[in-house]
Amino acid sequence: MNWLQGKTGWALLAVAALAFPLFAQNNYLISVATQAFIMAIAALGLNLITGYTGQFNLAHGAFMAVGAYTVGILTVDHHVPFWIAFLAAGLTTAVLGFFIGLLSLRLRGHYFSIFTLCVSYIMFLLIEKWESLTHGPVGIMGIPAPTGIGPLQFGTPLAQYYLVLAFLVLGLWIMARIVRSLLGRSFMAVRNSDDLAEALGIDLMRTKTLSFVLSVVYAGFAGALYAGQVRFLGPDLASEAVTFDLVMFVLVGGIGTLLGPLLGTFLVTWLTQSLQFLQDYRMVVFGPVLIALIIFLPDGIVGTWLKRRAQRADAAQAAKAAPTGAVTQEAKSNA
């Protein structure tokens, strides 16, 4: 995996993503890849609050549903242009995330996770029961595709693929800037120890709330893209199963890494697609594979690789320092 280091590795990944439609056999595979990109955007957001800030949010999928339903309601019921509805989805999830964050982030550890799980279930019930707004169990149908921007049109699966890929690249670039900045270091300080972070002068509540809002904005925009790509929404999008899928993507790839959520999303998505021929029995195969992965790679694929690379670097540095230390000790003895 050394070839993935630095700008060269990211450039190779970008070239592979750009060239994928040339080798895809049909539009179905392109649509699957597009949905994988959308879920990767949401997984990046979950990784920020969970991997970098240490707050295990179990309502992330529900915020993705909020973004999707914002686009669906505005475009279908109120005939708002798609891109205005898209921006409204991000704003709605940010405002909702701010107020929920103020309430939930006063709790720590598993109490926070349980609270967000309850929030997720409440959102699911609201979407399912508030028929006058969300259309209830029937769902929202006929959501328009993203409208064109100048000469660019997004009505075909191929065009939507490149549109979502552009948003993924933008989201990844922004996330990289965040985690490598002073703000990102504040997030990681909170993850390592609340008390230590507070002793360093970090405002815990403000830092956690900001991380929470940023993470759910990623989910909201991912949901907005999902609505424009799938064109139909149902209450199941707000179920805890979506959140657990996102958690699985992050854990498999490597929590607290930039590449991990991407790799985990793509691997799990294509593995499930490869097992479609097993129909209802595919989980019998997929389940043990996932358990084995967690047992033997507890830090995820990317996390385990980074950890082992750091261990090898430390061992090599210790080996170089050992002869020098021995010579110094011998010189002291002779003196």
C-alpha cells in the first residue's frame, strides 16, 4: 500500500475513478459506483465526529435522510429548483445538527451514543408518520435529477457519476484541510482526552458541537445527492440500518484515517454486489468475512497498515540508535 502515499497515490486513485465508466459493462455498475461515492461522502462525515473527535454518533443515517427529504419535499411539493433545494438540505441538517448537538454532546461515552440512537428512531418515526409533510410510508416519488449547469447536463447515469465524483473529491479535499489544521488537532485532542484538551484551553462544548455540525452537513449533502440519483425516497433511509452500514464502512476501512472510509465503502459495496447471486444467503458469507476482518484487522485495513508502518519505522530508528548508544556507553567506561 506504499504506492498510495502522497499526491501520487491520490492522483492514481483519481485516474482510476475517472476511467471506471470506460470499463463498466453497463449503466447498472455505474449507478452502483455512484451510490458508493454518495455513501463515501456520508462516511467521511461520520469519520470526522467518530474517528477524529471520538463521539460515536448513531444518528448519522437519519441526518442523511433529512438532507434527502429536504430535497424531495422542496422539489416535488414546492417545485423549488434542485440546486436551491440542495443548498437548503445542507443548511437544514446544519441547523438541526446544531440544536441536537447542544443537547446530546453534554453526555459522554455510550450515553451519547444511546441518546443519538434515540434521536435516530424519533426521526424515523417523524418521517414515517408525518404524512402531510413526508408522504409517510408511500414515500416521495418523481424527484427530479440535478438540473444542468450551463452546457453540463446530469440526466444520464454517466453524468451523475461524474457529478457525484466531483462532490466526493471536493468533500475529501475539505476534510483533509480540516483534519490537518489546528481545528483538526483540537478534534483529536478531544478524542484522546476531554480533561487534557480542556487543560490545553480547548472549549470542549464548542469543539464537539462544531465537529458534530460539520459531520452532519456531509450527511445532509450526501442525502441530497442520493435523492437526485435514486429519484425515490422512503422512510427506510432514516432507519438505523443505514447508520450501521456507514459505521461498517468506516470500521472496515480504518477509523480516524482519510483513506479508510473511502476504501471501506468501496470494498463492502462491491463485495455485497458480488454476492448478489447468493440472494438471501449472501449474509451467511459476508458476516463471517466481516467478523474475521474485525478480529485480525481491529484498526481497519488502512489503520492497521499505518500502525504497522509506524512500528517498523520505530524499530528501524531504534536499531540505528542502538550502536551509537553502545559506543557512548563504552567511551564513558573507558574514561
